[in-house]
Amino acid sequence: EGYPEMQKALQNYSKNRLTALQRLDITNDRIGEGEVLKTVLTQDIDRIRTTLDMNNDADFNKAIDNILAAKNIYIFGAMSSNIIARFLDNYFQLIFDNVHFVQPINTSGILQQMIRIGEGDVMVSISFPRYSKNCLNATAFARQSGAHIIALTDSENSPLVPLADEKLLAKSDMASFADSLVAPLSLVNAIIVAVGMKKREGLEKTLEKLEEMWDA
């Protein structure tokens, strides 16, 4: 809407275009050797605060309701986002019996895993900079097939946003050559908790069986 917003968007764009080596150089310039622990953790705290400001209860609850109503739930994340996708899948498998984790292999292999996706299904697409082309292609395929898309990404400028019916945003930034996924993981944790509370009765039975297994 104005110059400051354009400036901020360009800064974010520039960060996303940096190579891993350039990220490492920037880190060495802005973090002192004796301050790594304090600086990195403080930055992650700020990212969680920003993530809270980027979302609202209405959008979050709408996404939760669509997940609960889905015939099938597909989860996909590539590159570093695959870690977040696996975390979400691990707990969704305990809550639902209709979850499909899409393995991030080659493009044709990804789409083959999604061949039955269609109306009434939900796809949770997770992508943070650098954005995965495979994730964008898979999400576009799911949308064309009639699935409802919930995007977990970093900003309104993400290429995943135009493909999504709902978006949940989490502040992702570089921590050296590695991406900071603390805020995205916290957002996913909130999704798991919200869904678990709605599906409490069925989840209790599953957890009771698990406890019996672990005891045995």
C-alpha cells in the first residue's frame, strides 16, 4: 500500500534469493562468536511473536474445521519443509485414519501418490524459502483436481498463497545457512493441539492402545 511495505517486501525477496554461502557470510558479520546462543534464541522468540501477529483465530479455526471435515488429508513438504510435514503427519496418523503423507520424490512420483485426490479432500502444503517447485506443482495439481488447499508458508508474497483456499503464515528466516523453522513448527504444533481437542474421544482410545503397546 505504500513505499515502506514495498521496501520490506523487496528485502524479504532478496533474503530468499541468497545462496547458502552468502547466508553464511552474513551470519558471520552480524553475530559475534560469543553471542550465538543468545542471538539465535532471541531471534526465534521474535519470529514466534511475529507469527502470532500474522494470523487470526478466524482463519486458523476455519482451516481446522476443513481438516476435520476432509474425506482424505494429504500432507506435503519438500526440502527443509519436509521435516515439518513429517512432524504433522506423525501426529495426524494418531488422530485420523485418512492421512496420506506424500513422499518428496521426483515430480511424476509425487503426482502418482496423489492420483486419487479430489473434491472433499484437503491438502496441507508446506513451503518456506527457498520455495520448492515440486511443492508448487503438487499443490497446483491438487487444486485442479478439486481438493481444498491449506498453505503453511511464510508470507503473503509466497507463491503458494495464490493456490490456497486458506493460508497460515509463520515467520521463517535464515539462521546462518540453515533455515529457522521454530515458528513454523510452533504453528504446526497449534494445529495438532486444536485438532486433538476436537477429536478427543477417538484420540483417547488410540492413546490407550498405544500405552498398552508400550507397556508390553
